[in-house]
Amino acid sequence: MPDRNLFSGLRAGFPADLDATAVETCDTPAPLYYSWRDLDRASARIANLIDGLGIPASSRIAVHADKSVESLMLYLAVLRAGHVYLPLNTAYQAGELAYFIGNAEPAVVVCAKRNFPWLSKLAFAAGVRNVFTLDNDRSGTLLDRAVFMSDEHDVAERSAGDLAAILYTSGTTGRSKGAMLTHGNLSSNALTLKDYWGWQASDVLIHALPIFHVHGLFVAIHGALISGSKMLWFEKFDPRATIREMARATVMMGVPTLYVRMLAEPSLTKAAASNMRLFIAGSAPLLPETFDAWRERTGHTIVERYGMSETVMLTSNAYHAKDGERRAGTVGKPLPGVQLRIHDDKGQSCRGGEIGQIEVKGPNVFKGYWRMPEKTAEEFTTDLWFKTGDVGKVDEHGVVSIVGRSKDLIISGGYNVYPAEIEGYLNEQPGVAESAVIGLPHADFGEAVIAVVIAKPGATLDAQTLIAAMKNSIAAFKVPKRVFVEAELPRNQMGKVQKNLLRERYRGLFVA
Ligand code: MCA
Ligand code: AMP
């Protein structure tokens, strides 16, 4: 595993011609062209600004900013200055952010100008001394200040075990946990994927994912930077525009919803995709019908891979024919260096394609949850394998299939929603006695969130009022698409809510 600052590893991949275009924007009012030198110099300026703040080494820098090339530069600056990047979903609202800021205790918060009035108040109240703004039109106090800084910067020395980023992932019980990823975790995974997916400097990546999650921030961006490959940069996914850009691109990554939406466009044809060499899907199960339809329409077979915030990428279907064939409904073999085993609930090894808990080990596996040693201990076995919470099997060729989850988790359009968190919000609403939140098959999002609520005696509940109340307090993607008021929840003899019966009852709500 490379024992150095991840930024140095990424920069080592930059091409010799630093004036070549590294990033071209596709949905700004006019296209913008950023050279490799621009990425290097601007990240140096921001790193110098951060150095000048006099904050301790390895401070957390929380970023709740719209996607832009400048926010990518900020990420690179945080790495090179030796601090810890803490990206936050832009859909999060005040209550959610108050928790993350209180828990992570960042030294710096960067946010969009429109959120500064309330977010700065919240940050200052939590003891944060530095709050900057950054908008996706290249304005804000961060850049106003950075422009006066030197464009040369000595990369801070960091070793493999030092923290590079914290990504919050929700827990099945209790609050979100910050997964601590090290320079070594991220470097080793980037190098493995560069080789496994055959990245070349001549590749051009369509980047249309958000950059506050592993998929868009690490898998996609690291792959392009470490290979010296250009990115075609979308701030927001647009299926038609993405298909148009395929003529100039070679690689695309997306959650299954992106593929489903592109399939709905008549412009998606073999000719439109003829310049492409690789389509990658992950973050949620890719339905075999999407896999088949994509092959039929474009002539390309999607490479599905599997990962987590805690582990970056774990398995992938083959890119090179020598590594096997790409099969629908499977996530491929463990990546080189990753170990994966299937255990039953008693901790015994499952054999011969039996279904069990997926456990993993490798240089990519995170260091633990930020300031939660007990939670960290709970998620590892006594022999130090990480328990993914995913349920799966391995066939005789070593190919992994995910068949379910032991964690109560819904993945909607690639975003994770934890029913326990939403039930907590619902149960606080006036008149609600209890609630059950479930995921249902959804043609666009893969799974959609719905809730079943029970009124307190004498209370009358209105589904739309409950939805409106949640929209005011939590990220919109977590808000149930429908709420049903019922007389009681189905329970088993132990009193446990039988969510499987609810899923069965509402199964056809969003699919034919
Ligand atoms: C948007 N909405 C959603 C979702 N996205 N509802 C449920 N699930 C969603 N995923 C709602 C909004 O709240 C809003 O609701 C309405 O849809 C329109 O919002 P808008 O932002 O315009 O939506 P969109 O642009 O159409 O977004 C859909 C999307 C987006 C492009 C599929 O969700 C997306 O980019 N998903 C990718 C997430 C991702 O990168 N995941 C990787 C995680 P209202 O109208 O009510 O306000 S990394 C990971 O999981 C692991 C490590 C891995 O393996 O990669
Ligand atoms: P997160 O913690 O947000 O990074 O989400 C990680 C979870 O996404 C994993 O534990 C899986 O449940 C799920 N996931 C990621 N990739 C896939 C995939 N290709 N197929 C099925 N589930 C996936």
C-alpha cells in the first residue's frame, strides 16, 4: 500500500502536458476548461489559505457545497494540506447538519452562500471558527481569499494510516456514524481499480454523480485523476445530455437509476455509445432487466461492482475477459487484495454457494467509526473481518451475488435511507402512536420509501401533513413518497413488526 499522501499519488498520475484539459464542464452556462495545471495551482492556493488558518493537523473540514470543479479543487486542497475531508449531502437540512457538525467538530465549514445565514450560526454555536462560502458560479469567500495565496504548496506528509476523509453513514440504530477512511484505504483502492478497469490516459470519463459519496468522489474522480484522464463534468445528471456526450467519452459510472433514465431516451443507440469502452454501475442492485436492456440497446455489457462507504470498492465484474464473464445479478469477484467470506449467523463458514453474511478484509477497509470505539468493535468479528450487513453467496468460480441485507436499509436512487431514522421523526409528530418505514420496488429509484402510521387513540392523522412536516426537517430524498394511515401494524408472536407483510401488501404501488 502506498505510504504517502493520497494527493501525491493522484498528482503522480497527471499527464506530462499540464496544460491539457483535465475537466470540461458540460452544464455550466458556457463550457469551462480546466487544465491539470489549474487543478494543481488552485488546490495549492486553497491549501495555503487553509494552512494560514493555523488549525491543528488532521482537522476536519466539512463541505456542504453544490457540485463544481472548485469544490473538487477544495477536496484536493484538504488532502494536500493534510486535513480530513468531510463531505455532506447538499440535501441535508439544519437538524441533520447540527448533528454532523457537533459530532465531527470540524475546524472549517464551507457552504453555499444561500445557506450561510443559518449554517454559519449553527457552526459558530458548535465552536467552528472558520466558515467560508463557495457557490457553483465560482464565487464565495473561499475563492475570494484563496486568490491572494501562492500557487505553490508543499504537500503535507501523510502516511497510509492517517485519516483522509470521514463519510457519515447512517446506523440501523442510533445516529449516523463517521466512517474514517485513510490515505492508504483510498490510494490502494484507486490503484487497484486503475489496473482492474484498464484506465488509460486517453480515457474520457463522464462524471454525472454527486461528489459527497464514495461513488462520485472517490471511485470516479480518483480513477480519472490517477490515470491522467479527462473528465466531462455534469453538476446535475441529465440523461439526454449524457447520451450526447458519449460520442466524446469512453467511461461512465452511475447508480442504476441513471441507466434506467438513459434507457428511457430514444437517443440511446449503439451508434450513440460506439465511442464508449466501459459502463460501470453500483451503489444499489442493478436489475437483470436493466443489464439486458442496456446490452440490447448499446451493445455494451455493464460492469457491476459492489462497495460501501466503510470499504470503498470490494468486488467487481470483470473488465478483461481473462478475469471472467460479466453476469447479470452478480457483483463479480473480490478485487485484488480484498478478502471476502460468507459466514452464517453463528460465525461458521458457509460453503458451496450457501447464503450468509458477507464479511471482508483488506487494505481498503476503514479504520473505524469516528469517536465510536464500541460501534467499531460491534461491526468487526473477533478475527477482525468487517461485517458488511449484506447477505450473499459465492459461486464455484468465486463470483459474488448479493441477495439481501441483514441491516434494515433502503437504497433509493443510490441514496441510503435508514427506516429507524425516519420512524424516529414520524413518531415525534403529534398524534402518531407508531410507524413502520419500508422500501418498495420502484421503477426509477429501484426502491422507494413509504411509511405506515398508526394514530394515537382519539387522534386523526393526515398523510400530506405528515409528509409536509418531514420535508421541513429532513433531506427530501428520505421523505416517504407515500404515507398510509392504518389501524394497526402486523406483528409476530414476539411483538415484532412484520415488515415483510407490509412490503407484500403495498408491493405493486410503484411498479406495474
Ligand atoms: C432525488 N429525489 C429522490 C432521490 N433523488 N428521492 C428518492 N431517492 C433519490 N435518490 C427527489 C428529491 O428529493 C426531490 O423531491 C425530487 O426527487 C427531485 O430532486 P432532484 O434533485 O431534481 O432529483 P434528480 O436530479 O432527478 O436526482 C435523482 C438522481 C440522484 C440523479 C438519481 O438521486 C442521484 O444523483 N443519485 C446518486 C446517488 C449516489 O451517488 N450514490 C452513491 C452513494 P421533492 O420534489 O419531493 O423535493 S456511494 C455508495 O452507495 C457506495 C459506497 C457505492 O457502492 O457506491
Ligand atoms: P453506503 O454505506 O452508502 O456506502 O452503501 C453501501 C451499501 O450499498 C452496501 O452495503 C450494499 O448494501 C449497497 N450496494 C453497493 N453496491 C451494490 C451493488 N452493486 N449491488 C447491491 N448492493 C450494493
